[in-house]
Amino acid sequence: MSGIAAVFKRELASYFTTPVAYVFIAIFLIVANAFTFYLGGFYERNQADLASFFTFHPWLFLFLVPALSMRLWAEERKSGSIELLMTLPIEPWKSVVGKFLAAWAFTAIAIGLTFPIWITVNYLGSPDNGAILAAYVGSILMAGGFLAIGSFISAMTKNQVIAFIVAVVVSLMLVLAGYPLVLDVFSAWAPDALVETIASLSFLTHFENIRKGVIDVRDLVYFALLIGLALYANTIVLELKKAD
Amino acid sequence: MTATIDVQSLTKEYGRLKAVDELSFQVRPGEVLGFLGPNGAGKTTTMRIIAGFLPPTSGSVRVCGFDVETQPIEAKRKIGYLPEGAPSYPEMTPREFLEFIADARGLPKGSRRARLEEVYALLHLEKVLDRAIETLSKGYKRRVGLAQAILHDPDVLLLDEPTDGLDPNQKHEVRQLIGGMAKSKTIVISTHLLEEVDAICTRAVVISGGKLLADDTPAGLAARSRYHNAVSLKLADASLVDTVRAEIGALPEVAETEIDGDTGRIIAFPANGKLPLVPIGRLADQKGWKLDELHLETGRLDEVFRTITGGASA
């Protein structure tokens, strides 16, 4: 475990020694709030809940999380520090997990910093705080899913721009997996079972449930599996092509 | 003593290119092995394989008995490695960076603080401890890399061009540092600086095209030079050069003579196994030549290097 802890600590600290953390948090908070009030009509809805806040999280994460994950491994490759990391007595999977957890913890901090909106809604009415907590958990889980995929893609290149774009596209596919845009590609030729499986992979469907305050084990398992698989793939890619 | 680094028929192929070709050698504790070769000879590739960064195509490497492919973590614990170019995390300070290495290497709690302080002092890092590594000079960056490599007091040190980018004083210090650690450790230094081999190595391995071309002590290598035991002399009166050269060339101990174009020195190469120094000195006495210089050549590593590696540039 000490390997994971060492990598985690270094990675998390590195966010705060560069402007990355502050820029990311500032933009995330501004955009999240702008969406909630303008697009989501927080006041107009006249409801004491945070639906108009959480609805936009998948779309926000779609662009912001790849911006965070793109550097995880691409930067190590670019600067050559990957040679240092891979020759320390730390198993590659521990480095993958350590880095992922650091990025995830950082995202959780950013999401946690939206607490003024929770205070606001409690000030204005009496919302179901259990449902809001569930939605926060769901949001953080979903961010973890985006991050794990982004981390895996970042391990394949030393170019951060490529890592960003590919991660956005792959994430978009997963977000929209339950929608005609993606399903139509398959429904013409694939058996129904496959189409349904693809539809069930959608981030949106799984997040929707949690967002409404319904914590279903299947949704939790979905995100846990997604993260686990992406990190597993990440480790394999890393071991296969450490040097190039 | 048994070898701490055991490289057996190591081969590394990139597509059709053989970067390392059936390379075998052993290194024992107390040895400082100079790993020599022209650029692109396979030095860095070999170092990377020993350090466990690259997998070999075939062959095996054992470090302190641990196979680097099947027991990578055990092997890596024994190794301190300075990669080529001394990469680190540029946004970190040397203090943060070395604390991270201490975490990653699992330095014992009790001695951790003291060891860090000791390494800061050994590499004179105190003044720059809290500045971002990216703002440091090349020399300091290299020293941070060295500090990282020696922090856990490893049995095996692999240093890829440890003095590259250092000024002469810093080079001297780093060499002294390496020399000081040499007694108890196994050290491999890759370099293209021949002076470095002379200064600190107890053994030199020359590779080119991924193949081992020579494995000898620095003195042994120098003895392969045609300059080995040659005598060079400089006359006070340059107009006598031709006469003197002819007379020296006639000595039975001298195989041939040469004039060094730049300095006007006469160089007398020994006939097979003979030592021409004493006869030449005696001759000079008899003839009353005034000599500015007269000395024995031990051999020139650069010339040996060029001969062995087929003229490829160092």
C-alpha cells in the first residue's frame, strides 16, 4: 500500500503546486453555477431540490475531466519521468491506482466546493438532503468513471492534446450510449440483446437514477466495474509500452 | 565474491534493428564498471533493461540474484538508477521530490530524516532545496537525480552519464562521491568520456552496435594502444629534428618513429615488447641533445576506443 500512498501524495500535491488546480476549480465552479441558474432555471423551477444543478454534471465532466486526466500519463511519457517511476520498486498497477485516486480525490474536492448551492437550497426551502447526498455520491462516482477512462487513454500517448480529444470522444459515446445517436449505428444489424447491452452502458441512465436519490446497487456496480476495467486496461497498456 | 549484476546473452530488438546483441558480462561488488561506446551503441538500452524499464527480447539479467523480469520489485529495491538526462518532476522542489522517493522506496521512519539530510549535504543541495527543479541549472538537476539514485543506499548503482552537463569542479566532486561509495557497491557508469574511465573505473566494457568488443581494466585497455610504452621527446633546438629522429629510429628497441605535427614532438614506438625509454635517454646523453621533454606514454584510451569501435565517433 505504501507505493499507492507515495504516488497518490505526490500526484495530488502536484495539482496544487501548478495553476492546474486553481484554474480547474474556478472554471468548474463558475460553469456549474452558470448552468444551474441560467440553463437549469434554478429559481424559475421553484423547487427545493438540486435537480437543475446535477443534470448538467455529465456534460460538464465530459469536457472538464478529460482536461484533468490527459496529463496523468502523457506528461510522464513526455518528460521522461515515467522511466523514474517505472524503475522504483512500485508495481505498475499501484502507480495507476495511486494516480487515479489522486485525480479522483481532486475532483471530489472540486465537486465538494459546490457546497454553497446546497446551503442556498436549504436556506430557500427544505429539500430532501438524503437525495442530495446521494446525488453528490453519484456525481463523484461518475467523475471517477470519466477519469478512469481518461487515464487509460492518457497512458497510450505522450501527446496531451490527443489524450484529451480521444477521451472526450470515448466519454461522449458512453454518455450517449442509451440514445439514438449511438444506438442507431447498432440497431440496424446487431441483435437486440447487444443493442440493449450497449444501451445499458450509458452513463446518463445510471447517473439519472442516483441523481434522483435512488441508490441502486446495479448503478454502483456499473461505475465500480467501469473504473476497475479502465484501470486494468491502463496497467496493461503501461506495462506493454513503458518506453515508447 | 559472486556477481551482483549478471547479464547473460542479452538481446534487444526494435523491429529489425538489434540494439543489443548477445551481450554477456558480470559485475562484482567493489567494481566500478565503465560502460563505453559510441552514441547509439546500446549503452542506454542495456542500462534500461538492467534497471527493469525495458524488457529484453531474449537473454536474462539478474541483480543480486533476482531476475529483473520475474522478480522486478526485489531487483528494483537493490538498484539505484540515474536515467539518461536525469528526469524528475519539474514542478516539484528537490525537497518534495526526494521526500517522494523516500516514500516510494519505503525508507525506515527512524533513519529517514537523517538520511535525507545526509544526501542533501553530500550533493550540496541545501541552497536549492525549496526551488522548483525546472528553475535549476543543469548541474543541480543532475545532482538531484544522483541524490534520488543513492538515497536508499543501494547495493547496485546504475548511472547513465552521471557527469554530463557538470562543470569540471562538479565532475570532480561527483567522481569523488562515486569513488567513495565504490568499496561496498557495484557501480556501472555509462559514459562517452574517456577521462572518466581513467578517473574512477576499475574496469571498462566497450560496446558498439550492441556487441561487446572489449572487457578489460583501463590500464589493460591502454596497453592495447600502439602508444603503450612509446617515448615522446621534444628538442630544444627544432632544427635537429630530422637527424635525431633518424638516430632514434636506428635503435633496435624502436620499431618506428613519428613527428607529432602540432607540437613537433618525436614519438618513438617500441619494437615488439621492448622498452625504448632507457636506450633513448642514454643516446641523448651521449650525443648531448638538449631535451625540453622526455616521457613515457602509457597508452591513449581515445586511440584504443577508436580502433576498437571502428572509428565511429565517441
